[in-house]
Amino acid sequence: MPNDELFLITGATGKTGGGAARVLLEQGRRVRALVHREDDRSDALRRAGAEIAVADLLDFTAVDAAVRGVSAAYFCYPIMPGLIDATTFFAQAAVDAGVRSVVNMSQISARRGAGSHAARDHWLSERLLDRADLLTTHVRPTFFAEWLKLWWELRDGEGYLRLPFGDGRHAPIAAADQSRVIAAVLVDPEPHDRAVYTLHGPVEFNHHEIAAVIADTLGLPVHYEPLTVEAFTAAMLDRGMPEHRVQHFSHVALDYRDGVFAGTNDNVERIGGRPALTVAEFVRDSEAGFRASGPNFVPA
């Protein structure tokens, strides 16, 4: 039976944070959901049984309050400036509060020499957390399956993916599968201390093959149209995407072409307890999201 441990979930209104919170709540565990503001998403978590804490990860005083009484925490920071400061604030507050363990959301492209500022900062944040007096586990997912919806255009009954990934390959990983891994490590952190887990879906594809799977699943023509990185960058800037995020996406596109996002493994099933969703299963489960254009699609 679950004990009285309290689990802090940062980014609790996001896909992996919200999913991990719900997995823990369904197990009868106590969850404190850290959110930026009260809204419909935080209300839904409260109704599901979570305690809600409103805080900014760049506000040390607020983070200090949010970690009090917490046994284990999921640390997730968005693709925006401030990750190093946020990690420092979180690590110090967590150690001072007696938090025992942390699961850190990193990136598969995190490394010392990363061209992406965000990916480099994730690598630095991993090293910072490794030096803290915490049981620490880093998860490094490849591209989320949810990305396919964000950059998807539906026009005249046909689907289009215009992305700068050439013929590179990856195995898309759904947020729900990541959430189960995160929750499992939070509940039983000792076997995973200082582990770095890459998370992949079950089958590796290039985007031509992904387009074919989406077409078969939805029953409509789907086209992958490779872009240059320069055209993709210009389109994202034209849409008003923040420069920090555009810089990240532009450089991970190069990483993707170089194979950094490739591969697959059994980490989701071995740790999370169930096989990862296939692309076809994800598309079927998310069909409503593919019946309209996503917010980031690059127009022809």
C-alpha cells in the first residue's frame, strides 16, 4: 500500500508532468502539483486529488516553500532561458528541505558541445543535480510523438509535415509513456540513482515513413516535405516563436540529421511497466488533434 510520501510535480499542467501526477494519484499517492497559475488545468488536478502550489521556478523563495515536506520531485523546465538558475534554486531548496530524490527531465541532445543553448544547459543542469545530495535520475527523451501534431497541417483533406529533418530517423515517444517511467522512478528511486535513461518509442522511422503510418491510420494522403534549416528557422521567427526556442529547434534539426535522436530501447516497458505506444496507436488515440492544423505548421 502507498505510504504517506509527498511527491512534487513541477510542470504539472504540461504533458509529462500532468501525466506523472495522474499516475501517482491513481495509485493513491499524495501529489503536490506546482503550476505557474491557477486555471482549468490546475482545477482538474485539484479535482483529481492533487494539492496545488503556485510558483515560478525562477523564484527561489516560492520554490523553497513548494519543496517543504516533499519526499521526491519531478523537475521539468520549459525550453526558455533560465534553466541553470532554476536548477540551482531547486537543488538548493530540495537539499535544505530534506527531499530524498529527483527525476530530471533532460533532452537526448544534452551534451557539453551541443549547438543548442537549451541542450547544453540541460547537460550542465544534469551535472549540477549529480553533485547535490539527492538520489538523481535523468530522462532524455527523443522527439515526442506530440510534436507531430504541433507541426501538422491539414489542407484540402490532405496532411503535410514540413520539417528540416532530411532522412534522419527516430522512434517517436508519447508523453504518456514517459509519465509512467517518471512515476515509477519517483516511487522507487534507489535502483535508478545517477542513471541517464534515453526514452524512445518502439519503432524507428524517418519522416517519410511516419507520414505513411499517419496516412494509413487516418485514411487520407499525408506528405512529408523536407525543409532547409534556414527556411524552418525563418518560418518559426515569422510566427513569433521566441528566439531561444528557435535557436534550439534549429540546432537539434542538425543533431537529428546526424543521428543524435535515433535508436530505440526497452526502457519504457522495463521501467514503466507497459510497452511504448506505436505511432499508429498514438495517432488513433489523438485523432482529433490531426483533424485540424497544428499551431506551428510551416505553410507551403
